[in-house]
Amino acid sequence: MKKIFILINTILLASLFGFNVINTTSFSFAEAYYNQTDIVSENNLPFEASHVSVKGESGLTEGDLDPQEINMVNVPKNNDLQIVTWAKISNSRWTMASVKSIASDYELNHPGYKVIAAINGDFFDINGTRDFPFATGGIHVSDGENYKTTDNDASSTREPIGFLNDQDKSLLGNVPIKRSEKMEITVYLNDTSETFIVDKVNEEPGDNETSVFYGLWENRSVVPIDVTNSHIINNAIYTLPHSISDFYGKGYISEFGNATLDDGDFAIKTNNLSLNSLLSEGTLVRVQYEFLDDFGGIKYATGAGKPILYDNIFYPDDTAFGNARHPRTMIGIKEDNSILMMVVDGRQSGMTGASQKEMAVIMKNYGAVEAYNLDGGGSSTMLILKDGELKTVNTPSDGRDRSVSNAILVVAKSPDISISVKDKLENTITFESILNDKNGYVFDDYYIMMNDEIKKVENNNVVFNDLKSNTNYSFYVYYKIDEEYISFPIQSTVTTAKKMPYIDYVHFDKKDNQFMIKTFIVDEDNAIERQFLIIDDENYIINDQGEISIYDFRGDLTSILGRITYDLNDNNGRKQIDFNNLFTKFDLKSYMIYTNNINYNNIKNVYN
């Protein structure tokens, strides 16, 4: 079994980006230079995705390069992986959150899917100064829902990008974006839906026309609006009133009549008989602008910065922002249609940050033929799935993961497999594993890999032996296609139990009514929580050095009870060792006389 894993691991490592050999000369492109100097770490991700962290140097003069720290995720073209966009949006608020929180929110809303890597996305209203605060600067589309369809700055040269996971080329960018002139209402009817044009916004409809009403934000709150004879959607699933010309709403019709629409509400008023016949209390409706041409029907899209590369050609940015060095987040595509995500850290010692030219040379060095700049600075964040948790692998310049408005996630479908620790010893772990739902995958057997061994789960159990005590082990779940092991996005960690501590010997010293005890205990894994003496029902704590001194003691030595509490982390909780009758096992008087001359090795285990 061990040989099988080593072979798999070797193949996967060999497939990591293909640059395990450190560059010895600078790579030149876009009037800039880059040289990789070290590989810091490499991580295999499910379905042949991979992460690598490197150190390098870049600059505009070959002989004068500054240090860089770069993290990259490579996402191969794989039917089991998708690139998606996500934002943590409440029913009527755009909520800023860390990339990790956004990823967790995606998983909560998409049972059966796991996020295996993530980066921050679009520029955004970080200070909440816009009328509808904290939203992305550009468009945002998730699961085909067009939550935002305009750019905050109509004169902006920033470029939206989209992800086409079901097509040969999965990254869409550097193309004109067009939007429908008017919003559309989709009415959901059991397994079908019908769509109608919205003719007006916040105006009474004319003959055969339809209007949508919603309150607009001013000075960081909604200005309510009155409607009559309308289909009211109170407390909608979503009401996102970015502006009079950019709205997304979805919810169930709650009533027909007159109302004051406040935060979280919208309404439909129609003179279209066909539409009106479909609207009733409890009907689900959606209102949104639709994208056309290249972005028509897009399922995942976000605003982005200016292009860096397109068709292997450098796109310069000679603005102050483009020429300055900042932490940067980038995304691109390679010749083999794999997606390259990258974060270049900056504003810290040994982490310079990159200008537009440096972004181009670095992305080009690692195989990108097309690349786009995302939000950077303190927002630059990259996470990967490692040991069952999404962990930040770069060093954000804020010193923490900044809250942002959206993120780009790499997600994988996952079967529902419950794995728990059935038994835990210092050298053995027994897992109980139950397959609840294959979630579309086809396999007969599945396997758990830990400590360089892959073992088949049989009768819902698998046992790993020959482990080290008190050691943290990562484990992963695989299935097989032919003879190839494929990793599911299911992984976690487990720690073996601690070794049992034991008393080696006890040193006792007494003079008049004072005495000192020092315990010598073998506790290799620090299982002991506390040592103390119990004298006349009172506890006297033995310090971390195993020592205690009792003054003016006039009681009976044989009544003293010693106790050690310990926890082996074996799921059996806290236990205790009592050592009593300490002082009756040999002549105390002679022991006191010779105590300073005793060779402790000669009395080892006397007091066990």
C-alpha cells in the first residue's frame, strides 16, 4: 500500500506547474524581469489542482531586482472542478466578509460542494460611501443570478471577466459587455418559467405595460415608496437596489394591493393580461437585467481591473496605479486551458509587490497567455484546502484577512461520507466511515489515506497501525478509476492518543514539622494536567517542577494522599492516578539521614 501512495505522490508532484527547477537566469517580458529563487511549499489539491508558494525577484532593471513572495493555484481543465464567483449577500444588503467566510457561505448554500481554493475578487466600495454601500465595483453573477450588472464608474476601463466551466476555454474577458435595455421578470411555475419585459421603473405602467417599484438608497438608507394595486413582495429573498438603472430582486408575492415599500421590499404592477394571470400570492418571481452577446447566459462573472495579458500580448497601464508596486491578486489562463490564480504579496519586508509590467512578466513566466488584475493591496488573499480546512497561504498586508465584497472560488462536488474516530490509541487509529450519498459519482469502493498508506474502507471501518503517539496526522479520501486513485475534497486531521504517564520515584525530605516532596514522573506526551497532595481533605498543588513544601505539618504522614490527573486524548476523558501510603514503604528515619547521598537510580520504582 505504501508503494502505491509514493507512486501517486510522485506523479502529482511532477505535475505541479512544471517548474520545480529553480530558475538561474532572469526571464524578461514587458520591459520587466523576473527570477524565481526558491520553492517555499507545494500542496496537492483534489482532482489534480495544485498550489505552490515561491520566492522570487522582479524589477525593471535586470541587475536590480527586488524580492517577491508569490502564491499560485493551478486549476486544470477538469469536469470535477468549477471556477465560481460568490458574495455573502443578505436579503437587502451587500455584506463584506473575509474570503474564508464567503467560501463557507457558498458551501452552506451548495450542499455537496467543497471549496478547495479561493482568492479575493473585484474592487469594491470599501468605505461604504456609495448610496447602496459595500457592493462590488463591477458586475457580479453567481449561479446565473445577475446580482449587479453595471460598473460603478461608467468611464472605467476596468474589464469584467466570466467563467465558462462547460466550454473549452473557461475564462472570458477583454470583450465588450452588453446588457438588455430593460429588466425582465421571470415567473416560476412548478417546473417551468415564463419571462416578461419590464417597461418602467418606479413609474405607473401604460397600456399593456409592466412596472417594477422599489425604494432607492440615499444617505445610507432606503427612501420608502408608495404603490397601489400592485403585487407586493415583502421581505424578499433579495432586494438589491443599486440604482434606478441597476436592480436585482427575487421573492414570493405576499399580497396584492396598496403598500409602502421599504428596505427589502419590491412590487410589480402590470397591465399585461398574460403576466397578470400568472401572478398570485405565493408565486416566485425574479427581476433582473440580462447580459447579451459574449456574456449572454453567463453563470459566473465579476468585475476586474485592466487586462494584463491577452493573446500573449502585454497590455500596459501607465497610470500611477499601474506603475506603482502593490500587493496584487491576478487570474489568467494558460495554453492548456488551465486557470492560474496568483497573489503577489507586498508592503512588507521581503515582499515588494508588483507593478503592471511586473505582473505581466511574473504571470507570463508561469505560463499565462491571458491575465487580469483583481483587487489588490490589503485585499489580496489566497486560501487552499489543507488538512480539512481552508487556510490562508499568503501574507495579507493588513496583517489579517480583509473583509471584501466577493471572491473567486474553486469548487468540487463531493460525496457525503461521514468519518469519525471509532477508537484512538497511542499507536492506532480506527475510523468508522459511512457513505451516505455518492452525489453523482460512480464507484464501488473508496479508500482513506493516512501516514503514507491507502486502505480500503471495509464494513464501514479502516484501521491504521504503527503510528506515533500524540502526533497529528492528515487523512484524505480517494476512489479509483481503473487503477488510478482520485482524491475527493474530503480531508481532515486526527491526533493519536498520548502515552500513559507513570511515577518513576518520589523524593521525600523532612525536618521537624516541615517536609518537601519531589515527584519524578515519566510523561513523554505531557498528558498530566495537575499534581497535588490531599491532606485532611484539602488540596495542595504540586508545581510544574514536581515539587511541594508543606510547613508546620503536625498530622499523620500516612494519611497523605498523592493524586495526578491526566488526559490521554483518547476520547475517554480525564483520569487519575493515586499514590498513597507513600511514607510507610521504608524507614523514614534512615531515609532522612541518607537522603543527600542516595543514588536515585537505586530506588527507582520503589514508590510505583
